[in-house]
Amino acid sequence: MDGTLALGQTLKTAFNNILTVKDFIAEVCEGEIYKVDYNGTEKTLKWYKKTFLDSLDKKFYDNLNRTTRTREPSDKFLWPRDISEFLNGSFGYVMDPIPAGYCNMQNLMLGKLEFKSYRTRVDTCLNIVDAFRELHNMGYSYQDLNDSSFWINPEKGKVLISDNDKVAQDGEELGILGKPRFLAPEVVLGKTKPNTQTDLFSMAIILYIILCYNHPLEGIRYLEPALSAELQEKIYGSEAYFMMDPDTQNPNKPSPKVHKKSIAIWNRLPNYIKQLFLNVFDQYSIKNPSYRPFEVEWLKALTRFRSEIVDCSCGNEVFTKNGESCRCEICGKKIKVPFKLVLRDYAIPAIKNSRIYRCQLGVDDNSAVAPVASIVPTKDTGELHIWNKTKDTWKAKTPSGKSKDVTPESKIPLKDGIIFTVNGQEIKIEANKN
């Protein structure tokens, strides 16, 4: 299809730049996407349909204009860079293009997006949560959080978030509710407008889809042949029910056949991850939005979860508990974990490529998901060491009482009884006896 704008057409922008239309990419619900030349660099232009703009008032344009003049919360957002002049009652905004290697999350639900590993799924969730923590910390809400906004690198677990044209100061109404299936029940029922609290509900839907392969509210009721508007209002609004809610009266349980994969992974998830989902989707939490966990709670749980995943030689990823050795539930082979790292509240396996994140040490700032340490083999012998990835010098102590400074980029051998201190918290290397 041809777009509204002609190839080679030029437009002026609010920042007195010139953009030239180079190619039509796609039609989307609200408009059209183009490849443009913007001061000699390739950018993407989202051009709105006039029918979409006619349903809104001028504050949508004013808000987007302000957004282009505001720094992006993080590099995970494809932030609006500039805004075009009006043409025939419409306009568009400029953003960076999607790099190679990224797929839209909608492909995940269609079975067209395959992650490299389950650990990569967890990395993706971490990046999503961290991005929204930074957005919310700036006092903004996303307001239209849904699957089409996420571009995922399934090999690395990296995320880019597009469609930031509805981002606004928390509490500001732009006249846009969001995409059905991803709205919080209180928005579906017209009790409130999109805000930070409703973002947290929508974000949890995204996390559940990535980790559990299904929408959390689409259990057996969603499988009814006639999915009427009235039934959808119940599923996502007045009678929203988490498919994994343990309530024996749950009318929306998963289907043993259709949701077989979701059931299997849910049963394997650690209890602290399950509890966070219940704190969003169980009946008490649905009726009490303020009970929803904040991003830092998700970060602490997801970093712990990532640390507990180990590989079996059969190719299965096994979820360990408290850093102990275990058996693979697929092949039955014992997976020996020689050492564990004992943190303040729990222990994690000390295996190759394990990480310790700042939020696991109680840090809640913009570097919360930055790894402070990772376990790597030496080049000569292959023995595992703990690598200091911070800019600080750690204090380490051997079982015999000898002290040593561990400078940035240096390493500690993985030996039983060594204690080292990072960000004021002691971490102990302990040999597993099983």
C-alpha cells in the first residue's frame, strides 16, 4: 500500500529541521510509519491518521511536543526526538529506527518469536521492569502499555520500547485509555484513567506472557466460542480472574490441553515469583490496586530468579533452590553445584556466568540492575573466579583470617569460606556438601 506522504516529500519540524520521506514501512492502527532522512541520518516517522487526531484535543499535540524536549528515561525507550509541522490537519513525530535483530513482542503470542533460553526471557523481563522504574521515577506514566510497544532481541534479552507518544505526567489525561486486553480492570470499568498504578498492572501482564507463554486473564472463559463484548468486559474488567489463582472457586482456570505449557512452567516457578503475580492478579489485588508490587520488588525477585537458573547437559534449564545441587526434571541427571554464594537473605549457585546485581544488595537507584560481580573462568586453567565489576575496592577475608583488597577488574578465587564485602554487604563463598 502507498502512504499518505509521497516519497521525497519534505517537512519542517518544531526544532527547525528538515525531514525527507524515503520509504513507506507500514500502516498501524493510529497512522503510518515511514523511513525518513533527518538531517542526514536515518530516522523513523510516525504519521497520524487525521481520524485518530480528530478524536483527541490539542493537549495530545502539546504533550508530545513537551516530550520531545524532555530527556528520555533510559536508552531502552525509542523516545520522540522531534515533531513535524501540520499538513492537511495531521502531523507526525520522529524517533530512532528499530535496529536489526529486534522482533515485535506480538510475534511471541503468534509463536514466531523464540528466545535463546529461558534465562534470556528473564533478562527481557528485567530490562522491561527497569525501564518502567526509570520512567515512573521521573513522574511519568506510559498510559498505553501493550504488547505492540515492545521490541525484543531474543538472543540477548534486550528491549526497546516504542510508541512513547502517550507518555505524560502521571495523572494527566490525554483522552486515550489504551489497548484492550492490557488495561487494568479499573480502567476497563471506567473507574479511573491510565496512571502509574495501571501501568504496573499492564506491565505484569507483559511479564506473565513472557515467562508463562499466555495472557494471565485468558483461561477457560476466553476459550468460549462466542467471545462477546459483554464476556470480554467480564474477562478483563468486572469479573477479571487470574487463570492461576489457587482459589478453588476460580471460574477461569487454565485448560489442561490448551494451556499445558503455561501450567508446566507455572508449577516450576519459584514461590517468590508466583507470589508477585498473585499480588497483582488475585482477587484482593485486583480490587485494591495500591497493593500491586512496585518495580524494585520485581527487580529483586527477577535477579534472584536469573541467578538460580543452571544448565543441564541435556539442554534443559533447571531452576535451583538456595544454590544447592539438584536433579534435572527432564533427564533425571544430578546437576552438581560445587559452590554457592550466600547473600543476606538467600544463596545462589556459584557457576560460570552467574551474576550478583546491585539490587540484590539492597541498592535502589538507576544502577539497580547493574552487575557488581560475575563468575568467570581463567584463561589458563579454567578455574572459576569472582570478577569485581564495580569501581570500588572490595575487602576480602580468607577462613584463616587473612585480608586482601580486591581492586576493580580483579578477581577472587572460588574457594570455600572466603568472605568479601560489596556495598557494605558480606557475601560468603560456601562449598555445597551434596
